[in-house]
Amino acid sequence: MFRNPVKAITVVATALSVWACASRPDPYMGSPARGQMITHFDLALEVRQFALHGELEEFRRAARDLAELEPAHDLPAEIILQLGPMRWEAREAAMADTREEAAAGAAKIAQTCGTCHTENGVPLGERFTLGGPPPVGSPARHMAGLNWASRLLWDGLVGPSDRTWFAGAEGIKELGALPEGLPTGQDANTVAAMGARLRQLADRAVTSRTAPERVEVLGDIWATCAACHAAGR
């Protein structure tokens, strides 16, 4: 926990500013610490997205970038200490040989972010994902809804936030039955089996209470999504 209230407020503001920026600034806007936190957030999002889509080469590149990002000189000491586990997990993830390993690595990275926020007294709670799922309709809208629910699970780890995690799990349960017409390149029975698998994993997510349990089930969810996306590609 921060002993200095001013420092705590500064770190909260820095962390929240991350959410306000949609792309990595170049050059950094403001202090090196602010720029680095934005860069960390962007790279973590890239790691998540490439794992979700089974794009191994891009995943490894983003994980390496995250691991090699040196701490800014004006970061509080508490934050620098917590960057160690995150960078270690990113190095491990960068060696992923399979979609399953990439998905598990991305989930572990997200969990280290949540641990950092908790240990430093700046949990971001429910401040990330805004809005709701896209309206039902076309297969594309259905998949956008699944992506939204998956993002809630990620936010639940990164926040950390139990409420956000459970909302994501319920979203996967609701949307896990994949619609017909998806360009997966696979027969209807295979697509139906993947949907059933997602809903089973969502049931596990609902009952998970600890960070290790959530990391494991989220990695399995993303690996299932990645297998379908890779086949459709």
C-alpha cells in the first residue's frame, strides 16, 4: 500500500489515463511514467488480442516488447517492484509454441497486472470495459458480443473486479452457442462442439474464485476461441 497519499493519487491518475488513450503515444505525452503505463496497457491488449485469434508470431512479438520495456525512471518504487513478475511472465509467453501456450501466457500476464494494482493500493475495479454487447442479429454481431464478454473476463483479472469477471462469464454462457453461417471452414457439428465447450468453460469461470483458477479457465477459453479463429482464417 502507498504510504504517501499524493503518490497514490498520482498513480491512480496515471493508471486511469491509460484507459483514455486508444493508441500508444510517440513521443510520450507528459511524464515518462505516464507514457510507459500507456505503452504497457497497449501491449497487454495486443498480447490478449493475438492470443485470442491464434496469431502466434504477432503474439510472441508483442510479448517480447512487453518483457523488454524498461521501467521509466520516475515510476514509483512500488510499481517497479511489481513490473518484475509481469515482465517474467511476458518473457515466458514470448516462447509459446502453441495457441494453448499463448492463451495461457496472456491470461497470466493479465493476472500480474491485477496483482500490481492490488498490491499498490490502486485497484481499477470496474473502470475498463464500457457499454454493453452489440445487439443480436448477424453472425458478426454475435462474435462481437463474444469478444465483448471475453474482454470483460480480461478486465476482471486486470482490475481486478469480481463483478466484471462474473459479467464476462455470464456473457460467454449466453453467447457461447455459436450461430450458423460463421466462416470457420468447419462443419456444423464441429462449430456446435466448440460452442458447447465455450459454455462449459463459462460455467467453470462462474464458479472460480481465486486468481489461479481464473487464469487457468481464461487461458482455456482463449485457446478455444483461437482454434476456431485459426480454422476460419
